Amino acid sequence: MPAFDLPLPELERHRPDIEEPPDFDAFWRDTLKAAGETDPLVSVRPVETGLRLTRTWDVTFGGFGGDPVRAWFSRPARAGGPGELSPAGVSASPHGSGRPGEPLPAVVEFAGYGRGRGLPHERLTWVNAGYAHLLMDNRGQGDQYGCGGDTPDPHAAAPGGPGPAVRGLLAAEDYHYRRLITDAVRAVAAVRALPGVDPQRTVAVGNSQGGGLALAVAGLVPDLTAVLVTAPLLCGIRRALDLTDAGPYGEIAAYLAVHRGAEAAACRTLSYVEGVSFARRAQAPAHFGVGLRDTVCPPSGVYAAFNRYAELTGTDPRKEIHAYPFNGHEGGEAVQVRRQLHWLQGVLDEAGDVGRGSR
């Protein structure tokens, strides 16, 4: 697929106006307040994976509406885990000082569209890098790619199409992504409640839909340590609907092609999950990646979120973006992950230096 969006020099200046509903902040404040009325953790159960260097637990936490949401929680085996860290335990992570029982920074990862959490040995990059790692299941998804999911969506009966992107599309209160974003915020609360995790060092990570969720978390969780996103979905949604019929945007366009009078209601709903709006409210250090031939998540939306990142917060956080001119939705793949690993280590080192200097 040849490049189809704006040229790179224009992308680097791309700061489109976004139509935000006047009650955007109140909508999310009320949604998250209702979700936060219960303790996040429901259950934590050890899982035998056959991996000797990694320990894994099957975690259930309370998401939107108190619904049980599943996740895999993993740690380096020598670092202990829930119910296992004792005064004699020692963290083997390079992110700790080696002091007895020192907690680890946590990476909360969100999966892509149509995927579930899969199997616990599928995503080991972050735990192999020495982090505690929570991989959230996608409610009502998991049937398109990978090895499936384990979290149903009991609220999926509202009008809309069969795909997640169009479930409940006609009302923000009913929309699938209201529930999924709430789950993502609750996943951060859940990992912070687990023993052996440093709640002051929590990171959100994701690609595609997962990137959109991580960006939403950055806008809704003000004390997040860092956010790393590649090809985030839900950024520059209105322009994306004009540019592409691929992926979730194609599902939305197909629905509107049949329901010809529903565009205004659908666009109003989508304005409450616009990634650029979340990016404007974020303040954690941010790392972005984008393929300039990506027709699933057009690069103009990614650059819109990057260029307007943190503009409402009065802060100037560290941020960078890496563009891959000849790649599509796959972006930089392992090259991007290598960059993420080095960048995040630098962010944590810098935060540690600041913390030590303040004492």
C-alpha cells in the first residue's frame, strides 16, 4: 500500500481541531467514579505455565459495572509475586536496587482489536525485561485473532452492529469503548493493588486498539509513569472514517452505510472516546510509533494525538515519535519494541534520579 495520508512534513505540523462534547470530562469522571466504588481485585490464582523463569497468575478484577475482567499477571520468577514476597525476598529486576522485598515497576498492556488475552506465555517481552506485567483481556472480543479471550461483555445488547466498534454506537452511555476504556483504567488500579508492585511506577502500553486504550488511560490516570503506544486506534476518528475502510473504521462506515440517518448520533458517541482528547489531558512521558502506510490507523490521527499531547495540562512531558515510512499497520515491529525498552529504562532512571534528589 503506497503512502496515502499527509506527507511527513505536514504530519509533523498536524494539529487539527477536535470537536469535544462540553461534558467530556464530566462523562468520564462520573463513569470512573461509579466503577471505583468497589475494590479492584476480585481474585488472584497462580497458573502453571511450564516457564521456569516467569511466574504467572490468573487475575480477575472489577471493571465497568463491577463486571469481572480477566488478566494475566506475570513477574520474573526470582522476584516472587502475590502472597510470596517476604522480608527475605530479593528482587532480581534491574529496575530495583536489590533490597529485600523491593517492588517492581509494572507494565499494563492492552491487546489489539479482536484479540483476547490469549495464553500466558504469548507476551513475555516486558516480564523478560524485569517488569511486573499485567495483560488485560478485552471484554467481548477475542474471536478474530490469537488464542481467544475469557471475558464476556454482558452489556452488549444495545443497538449497533456485531463488531465491537459498532456495539452501542448510537449512545455514548451504551458504547462498547466506554466499557473497555473503563476496564483499562481499572486494570491500572488492579495492578497497583498487587503485592510486589510499585504503584508509583506504573506504565501503560499497547498497539492499535491497545494503543488507543493506553492513550485513554494516560488521559484519565494523572499519575501514570509513562505511556507507550504504536498505531493507536481511535485517534482522529472523523478524518479516519473519510480516509479508510479498513479495520474497525470500516465496520463503522459499513454500519452507517446501512443506517443512513445515524451519522450524527454515531459521531457524538465517538467524540467521547476520541484519542486526541485523551492525549490533550495526559501528562506522563510518552513514546509513539507509526507506519506511514497504515490504512488501519491512519498516521494523521497518530500525529494529531502526538502533536496535541499534554496541551491542557500545563506540563511539558518528555515525548518522542518514530515513523516508519515504508510500513503499514505493523509499524516498526521488533525495532520499535527495542526502542521502547531503551526509552522506558531511561524514563525510569530519570524518575529515580529525581526521586533521590528530592529526599
